[in-house]
Amino acid sequence: MTYYSTGRKGIGGVLRQRPEDFVVEEITQEGLIANLDLQRLDRGEGKHTLAVLKKTSRDLMPTTSLLSKKLGAKVGFAGIKDRRAVTYQLISIDRSVSDDLPLNMKNVELKPVGRSRWPLMPGELRGNRFTITIRSIEPDAFDPQSLLPVDWLPGYFGHQRFGTTRPNTHKVGRLLVRKDYEGAVREFLAEPYGGEPEPIHQARSALNETWDLGKAYQNFPTTLTYERNMIKRMLATPGDYEGAFGALPKALLRLFVNSYQSYLFNLALSKRWELHGLFEAGEGDYVAPLDSWGSPSRPIRSDRSNIEKLQRMISARRAVLMIRVVGRETLLNGTDRDIYDEILKVEDISLEDFAQVLGMPFMGTLRFATFSPMDYEVIGHGPDELNQDRMKAVIKFSLPKGCYATVLLRELMRPVDPSAAGF
């Protein structure tokens, strides 16, 4: 992420000192806010229960996996929410669930709200509403003007797409795409990063130095479920690095490669911005009209017959330029072609490399070049009760699906070290 959309001065500050500082509420397809105040939502009479899941400081996939085991039923969800946060979202459970079900799961609440004929699938949401507290702002750096609404933002994938305490999800994905399975295993298990808790950092460092998997299985904390499962698999089949990834959920494997695709997109977006800006369409580019929620609808390929009309729609903010997220079926043409040709050359990969990664194809798609926040408001600002002689600010806003709140927060805060700033 190279550029900012405004020239304003950042306020600095820190996110997520408490989970309650970062609240995410999903907006359902019906436009309802999914939280514990939601009374009823039905999508026909069927076997699936619709419920609001509240979680605090928990990863979504391990949480839904454990929930699925406890309920003896499949759990579906529309979007992955932040871990270091209080999050509310709609989930589906393919059985009847009562209101008084004892979950016995720490930092998890479940409220059934209705029935559905079908399970919830990824992407079946309109967006998310955020209530964010930025803390530890230096008084000299605080300027209320810096909290004014931002007209538009680049469509970057945010920091959490790649990991914050361990920013290597895309690195594992890169190694998998290159078929360097041993390198991917070592990066996933044994590469230490400074933001991790000390016991985890020490366990990874020891494995990195010795590659003693037996000792690592004893030393890795039980909270590292995925790592321990992979180590156990490696102990059973030594040297089978590709097979070791069979110990991980497919959703996580896809996340590795999707993260790498996101990294390539961010590179391409920055280069496109540098060379051409993000509001100019060329022949062969794709442009998508925006719906009432600011989400792109069906993309239209620009050519000589329609490019002037599409350009007027972009200028009026009724449409948005789309940029390719590369995969096996990506056809590189238009302005993206030269940009991606250079990126793929530097990365030493081809589009064909995405055809089969651990038995899964990654076809590619399109993503918006820009997006705009909705319903933005500053709830308040003043002394920070958690940090002496510092300020805090509380903001609230909604974003269309697929957009990252941290991209907006990056614009406001301009962090020197995103990890230290709580990104």
C-alpha cells in the first residue's frame, strides 16, 4: 500500500487497546444490522437456523469450526471478521437451535433469529458497520480537521488480509503457487515474527534453528492448533511437505493463495495509480456501475463504442474502475496488461501457476479500484481515559462488502508502524 487519497496530516494513535475499541456489525442482504438487538430474520421455512454470532478477540474460522463440532452441524457465514475486535455477524446452522443452548465457549454468544431454506454463503451481505476508538493520540498532533469525511479511498486489501502480528499469509501463498512446499511449511511453522507472544516466538525460533519436529510438538502452545496438526502430520510422514498441508482446513489453504493474489493486486493498484490514476478507463479495462450500497454491479468491458459514457459515469461516481485480481483464467488486456506483465516477471510466476495449487484452482476475478465510506460520523473526541495526557477519537461508518476499515483508518492515522498501531 503505497499511496494515500488525501494530503491531510495523520493524527497517529493506536487501535484495539481493548476489543471494545473496534466493533464490527454485519449488514445483511436485507439491510439489517446483525447484532444482539436483531429480533427476527427469516428466509423461508427450512432446516437452517439463522443466528447472530458475537465473538470477542477470536478468529472466525477456528470459532466456527469449534461451534460446528459442539452443535454437530455445519456452520455457514457470509464474511470473515476481524479477530482483535468485538464482531457481530449472521451465521447459518443446518439444524434447529434453541435460544437457551449452553455453548460453554469463551467470548462467544449466539442468538437464533430465524429460519432459512438455504445455508449462508460467502459474500451474502451488503457490508459492515464499524464503531472505532482511536486512542493515545498526542494532543499536539490532534486536529479535528483530520477527522473530516474522506471522499474516496483506494481499494487496497487491508493489513489483516496478510496478517499483522505475523504478516506472512501472502508469503506462504507465494511459496505454494511456486510449488515450493518445503519453503511454505517452514514459513508457516518456523518463521518467527516480533509481534507474537514470547512463548510462541521462542517455539518457532527453536524449530527454525533445529527443525526438531518432535520437540516442536511438545513446545508449541496448544493454542496453535493448525501448526500442531501440521507437525503431527509431518511426524507421521517425514519429508512429505506437500501432504503436510492436508492437515489444514481447505478454507485456510485458499486463504494463503487468496492473500498472495491480494498482494499482487495491491502492487498493481499502486502502479496503476502512479501511472494513470484510478479514475481513468482505457480500452479493454472493466468498469462497473455502483448500486445503492456503493458496491460494483456487473462489470462492463470498455471499448471505442462505450468508453466515453463509462468515463462520464466514473467521473460522476456512478461507476468504478475495476482492476484484475489475477488467476488462471485472467485475460490480461487493457491498461492492466503491461502492469501485471512486469509484476509477474519480478515474482517469477505465470498465470498458469494458479491452475492447481494443492488440488484447487484459483481463477481470478475483478476488484474495485476505489470505494467510498457511507454514513461517516465523528461520535466524539477528548481525553483518553486509558492513556494519560493523550487524546482519543470515536468514529462510526459503514463500508460496502469487500472493503477494509483499516484502509480508512490508515488514511486518518498514517501509522509509521502499522503493527504497533494496532492494525
